[in-house]
Amino acid sequence: MAILFVAAEADELKPFAKRLTGLRKLNWPLRYAFEGILHGKRVMLAANGEGPKLAAQAAEVAIRAITAAELSASKLEAVVSVGYCGALTPEGREGQVIVAIEVLDGAEGMRFSCVIPQTESAHQIGALISQDCVANGCSEKQQLAQSGAIAVDMEAAGVAARTKRADLPFACIKVVTDRADESFGWDLNAMRTPDGRIARGKIGVYALTHPKLIPELLRWKRRAGSAAQALGEFLASCRINVEGDQTSVE
């Protein structure tokens, strides 16, 4: 049995990957694909870029590859969408883990229920709204909060939809990088490639032409690193409820 974790970027998964034994690269056509063992359970990690389409592609590649293996040790028991999110309520602080009870597709209006992990680690529980753009400012976050969600991300709905088609349990565990009262000093949506990825090169060029923003960029980078560490620790400690059973993600 195995559990698949899907993120946008490798950096969101690497702290968790360090907790696995026997870590090895998978020959999947994705930006990042590894597997390992955590306390006797097979864990697979996949990342392919920002947005629902790329996240769904990552889940598609992984589910097909695992299914094709036809091994009992490879049988998927759950898919988990993980990574960064933005808080939509004052209670959401940077580095706080968010466990979604439901994912709302902001574009299609579909709702996906989530299995809830069992853990003693601190976290916040609530609905998450997922959209194919970065929530850049406070005003947009205030509008999104009217949906009842406590956090926003860009990938969960894509992963949830593909998981539903595979008739597999779905979980969503995110970590806050930006608070509800924070806005970015630049438009990240303008720095995405045609396929949806955030182009790091464009960010670099923008920073060089707007040097006053460099301290802010560095601060966000440090915060993202700390958030990824917090997420990795949480993922290594929790259990996923699958059909009422306490199934360890370990």
C-alpha cells in the first residue's frame, strides 16, 4: 500500500522527503518525483508546477504509473494535496498547518470532501478554496473569505478532481505562507508561463529592475522555507483516515 503526496514545487516536499528512508528518484515525466519509506509505509512524492492543470497532470502520471505496477505494495490508498496556501482569516498565521475538511473549486463551484488526518500536532481545520491564480492582495482575500474558506491555494481542486475519478480517498494539508492582511509587492500572476508555472527567471529580472523589492523577496523566500519545514514535520506525524480506519501516512 502507498500514499501519494502532490505539490506544486519540489521545495514544498523536500523537508518531508528528508524524513524518508531509501529515497530514490522515480522515472516519471514530472519536475519532481521521488519515493521512499516512512515507518514501513511506501510514500510517493510528485510535483509539476503551479495551478490545477499541472497538479492534475502530476496526479495523473503518478496514478497511472502506480496502477500499471500491479503490485500490492504499490496500491494507492489515498492521495494528498500538499503545499503552500494563503490565509483568509485573521487566525491564519505564517507557518500554520491547514487541514481542509472540504476543497471548493473557485472556477467550477464543485466541492470535494476530504478525509481528516489524525494528529497531535497543532493545526487549523476548515474549508479551502482553490483557484488558478495567485491571491495577490488583501482585498481579493477578503472576497474569497466570503465563500467560508479559511485558506486559498492553486492546486488542490485539480488534484481532488483527478483523485475522485480514480475513486480514491483525498486529503488536503497545506501550510500558510501569507496572512490575510498581507499583500505581495508584485504581481505573481504576471510572472507565470503559458502553461501556468511561476517563472523564477521573471521574478529575478523583476527584482533587478525593482531593487527596493529585494528585501521583501528574500523575506518571502525565508518564510516559505520555514513553512515547508513545518509542513514536513506535520506530514511525518499524522495519520490519514481512510473509510473510517486510522491509516498512517507513515
